[in-house]
Amino acid sequence: MRAGGEEGVAEGMTLLLEDLDLHKTAKYFHGRYRQLSRILSWEDLLYETILRLVTEVQSGRGPNRNCKGYIRNICRNICEEYRREYQRMDKIMDVLVRMYHSPSSKVLPEKVRAFLAQLGGQCELLLRMYFFEEPPVENHEVLAGHLNGKGYEVSPSSVSSLLSRCKRKFRELLGGNPSSLFEE
């Protein structure tokens, strides 16, 4: 890849893509960071690892010969970056909810309701009840009962995973920018 120009890079990427050890490494780290499975497939991790390795090599950094350890580090670093981003987004949601319930808040309830309405369905109902009603409904059996009463088949044991998916959808809808919910 270092001496072959664009052709060498393309050939190197093909070899990396076919490398079974690299597949095993991506699957290993994907399994180790289980919380990422909702936002990143092992194949995406594989491709991102290859692209990062190629970028390192093209910039004059990276391994000279045996690159297994280097690839493992790249793969782990990518997983750590996604994990930190995922945790950061959870913290944003927690801060938003606290601000929403604060009497001196600049969060506009009608903007929150408009974003929830864009989600629609069970996510709108679940997030509104769990985070934005006063008092919030935190009992999973009660939440499942309300959702079932609206025609959604939800068991109390599945509320946690549904809540996590709905929070992620809400964060994606905000585009990582909760300031769109504040007074201007």
C-alpha cells in the first residue's frame, strides 16, 4: 500500500477485506462492545477499521510489517469512540429531561411535544410517559399496560430495550443538537 499508489491501496484494501483474522478481530470487538450492536454492525466496524488503517498508512504512519496488533488497536479505538458517543448522547437526554422539569427552564414543552409527535407511535407515548409527564411513569408494568391499551403488544420485560431504541431515535431526530428545544 505504501509504494503502490492508488492501485496498491485498492489491492491492499481487497486483501484486508478478505483477511479472515481481520474478520475475527472485528467480530470479537463487536461482541465485546455489545451496546454498539444497535448502532454499528460488525461489517461496518470492519470497513471503518480498513479505512482508518489505509488513512494511517497513506499519511506515513501505521505498521511497517506485521499489522495485527495495530489493527486490533484501531478496532478497539473505534469501538471506544462509538461507546463514548453513545454514553454522551445518553447524558444529553438526562440533562434535557432535568431541564424540562425545572421551573426556570428555557426548554419549550411545545417543541418537545412536536419532536415526540414526529416520532409517533409507541415511541412518542413511551418517551412522553417515562420522561416528560409529571410525575414520570417509571414502572415497566404500568408502561406496558398503557402501550398495550393503545394497541401495541409490549411485555414489561421488553420496555427497557424499547425505551433505549426510542431514546436513540429521539436523539437522532434532534441531530445531536438539543438546543432546538430551547427558547430563542
